[in-house]
Amino acid sequence: MALSPLNQRRWRNFKANRRAWWSLWIFSVLFGLSLCAELIANDKPLLVSHKGELYTPFLTFYPETAFGGDFQTEAAYRDPEVQCLIVAQGSDACWDDPEGILAQAQAGSVEGQPIKPGWMLWAPIPYSYNTINDIGGAAPSAPDARHWLGTDDTARDVLARVIYGFRLSVSFALIVTVLTSLIGIAAGAVQGYFGGWVDLIFQRVIEIWGATPSLYIIIIVAAIWQMNFWLLVGLMVLFGWTTLIGVVRAEFLRARNFEYVRAARALGVADRVIMFRHVLPNAMVATLTMLPFLITGAIGTLAMLDFLGFGLPASAPSLGELTQQAKQNLQAPWLAFAAFATFSVMLSLLVFIFEGVRDAFDPRKTFK
């Protein structure tokens, strides 16, 4: 679908802002890679060939019996016995000498009998965000060839947790921002457009709602129920929807008596059409100005709650929990570096992108 001339001008203005344009590209690549985190960092093989059949363990549950084992539980693909069963085509000798039989199978024979060995395709980082690794020493461990950013205090790979944590933080912020923006814009539009008693009642509700100690309520909820992603999103939206109301309300109060609005009313145009088709576009610049603060605020709030222990469970790939570990393990500076670098890159790119979006919607600004 072709863009209108107005949107074409906005798109040209955004592309002309080089900082915003390159930030969009860099952020898109990073976020796109994080969306494929299971293909980049996983403690399960991406693809397994066993007895002529292909398996996808990172997507599907396979019991150990599928590869010649004895248990109905999911195969532990990192165990030498299971790896031997896969490569040696389920040979019973794997239980006696898994490493020796594995080496023989990879060479094309088992106990003198030629076989076509199976194989496993692993992710570039063979650890997930919750994989407890055998590091052969005390945790946290420093960066090395196996763990490029080291491990945390429970021997989990920091790079894997950063990849999953980046996706979690950005997804959380985008969902919270979209929901709060939709509710806030709709409420502010109604309040500013109709004015009078509607505006007065809304203002009193917002004053009471804004005085609610949201952090205390989140702490109470976390003490009663196990916190999860969607519960935390709901709480953030519940207390964040008032952020945009003041800006949208002011723009609608200013525009409700413009000549074109009064003419549209005189022609019998429906109020909802006037509000969201004619008045709202004029309020978009002021609204978009607030979006960087909403997104960075949501990321910061999630990190703060996780840092304090009232956010997501400790097993979740949280950047706030990584920051807490950095505080508790000052002898492991790689934890602080990983958290700081991730937050810096993520927040900077988002701010640059939305600054470009804001300027693209501003008719007073034109880039060459």
C-alpha cells in the first residue's frame, strides 16, 4: 500500500536524520537476533540425526527412549551417555564406556562393526539462560573461550542471559508502552475534547490514581502471588496509563475550538471521527515526545524491580538480576560491564530512534 504524501514526507525526514536511521538499523538487527535467541544460545541441539531420522530437540520434547535410552524423561543431550547413544545409533556399549564408544562411532565403527554415525547440530552458544555449567571451579568465573562474558554466581553463561534478557526487556517495554499509550491517548482525548464535567471528573480520578503508591502495591502483589511476565505487565499498565493523559488532554483542549473542528461539527461529523481523524494527528508530536521516556522508564522499572527482588523470578533472564549479582560480586567486574553495556546500548538506540520519529512528525522540522 502506497504511503500518502504526508507520510512520505515524514519517512524522508526520518531517513534524513542519520543518527535515528542508523540506530533503527542497529536496533532492528540486535532485536531480531534476540528474537531468535533459541537458535543462538541453547543447551539443546538444534537438529539431531539418529538412525536416519531428523529430530528438533530445541522445539520438541523427546524422551531418552527415542535414542535407545531407558528413561521416559527428556533426553539430557549434554550427557556423554546420551551423546553416545545418538552418535552410535543406540549401542548398548554406551553405558559402559560412553567416551570410548563415542570416539569409535565418530570414526565410523562400533566394536569393529561399521556404522553410519548420527550427529548433533548445536547452537553457536551451547548454553541457555538457565543452564548450570560445570566450570571446574568457583562461580562466578571470568570470561574464557567457552564463556565469552564469563558466568554468574550460579555458573550460568552471562552472554546467553544477556541475549535472552535483551529480548525480555525490550518486549516488556514495547508491550507496556503500547498498552499504556492506547489507554492514555483515548482517555486524554475524551477528557480534552468534551471538557466540562467529563474533564472535571477525570481530573479528580487521575489525582487520586496518581497518588497511589504503586511500588508498595507491586511489593504486596509479589508477596501474595508468584510474579510473572504478564502479571507485571498488567501492574505496569494499571499504574502507567495516566502518563500521556496530560499531554493529549492539553492538545485536545487547544484544538477543540479550532475552525475546522467547529466546521466538522456543523456538518454532522461524528465526535469519534473528529477526535481520532482530525484532532489526534495534531497531538501526535507532543505524544511522540513522551514515548522515549515511556519506553526507557518501563525498562528501568523492570530492572529496578528485579534488582530489588520484587520483579520476575530469579530464574528469568533479567538484566536487573544481573546488575544485582554485579553488586554482590565486586570481584567479578565482567558482570557489571555486561549489564552496563547492555543497558547503555539498548536505551541509547531507543532514545535516538524515537527522537527521529518525533522530529519526523513535527511539521516545523525538515532535514536535508
